[in-house]
Amino acid sequence: MRELGAEIARDYEGREPVLVGALKASVVFLADLSRALPILHAIDFVELAGYGRARMGGHRRIRLLKDLDLDIRGRDVLIVEDVIDTGLTLHYLARTLELRGTRSVAAVTLLDRPYRRLVDDLPVRYVGFVVPDELYVGYGFDLDERHRELPDLRVVDLSAARPAHEPEI
């Protein structure tokens, strides 16, 4: 966190970026990043939902459930993501925010899976960790809205036989 905070502070020195958290999984990461960021900054949130399936050339759609409260016109925006996989959601959000007349839009993610990208043109500037294709819970990440409260990231073993179909964490 300190390394990401220092790098972002260097790049945004003399400016006051808006950290935009994508609810819900990014909340814990955003809070820790905010505390590690020694420059003035604002915080706001969006909530997005994906629907539809990409079958036989079909497109996955993204819907905005909660919009920003702040006016970001002329501001530097830093999208705070928990994990970036295909890039579809980040691409949608970055383009949506750019259309509002931002000065700049970049992204910071705790976990990155660049090998899963379906979109190439992404504003990913800061990456905590590149990780394998596993399911994580804890530190704000969930499995069916559960386990967000765990203090650290844990890998979920979906193949483990557990009572009541509970995965091993």
C-alpha cells in the first residue's frame, strides 16, 4: 500500500485526484490506499452491474446502479478496482467518466489478471499484484456476498468437499 501510495503521490503531486471506488469489493482497498496517499484527494463511489452473456458473439452489458456524487469535470480521476480481469467493466467505466470532461482517467488495481483481457485499451497505471486465475475472498472480496470481513485475501478451493456445499477457504 505504501508503495502504491508513494507512486501515485509522485504522479499527482500538486493536483487533487478523485479516487473512484467501484462498489463493493474495492471499499477496503480504497480505504487503505486513501490512508497511504499523502496528498489531498477526494473519494466517491459508483456501483455497476453486469448482465447478459457473451454467447456466440453476444455482448455483456453493464448497468450503472449508483453514480458519482461529485462533479469530475476538469478533475484527475483514479478508478480504484479490486481486480481487473477481462477489462470490460473498467473499459465501460473509464469511457463513461471521460465523457464527463475529466482532465485524466487512470486506474489502480489491487489484483490484475492481464492474461484474461478482452479489451486492450485500458488506463491501468498502477498494479498491486499480478495473480493467477483463482477465486479470492476476504479484504472486501466476496463469494455470494460472504467472507468480505476476512482481514486478508484467501484462495477459495471450490473442489473441496465440504458440508452444505461450502467451499474451503
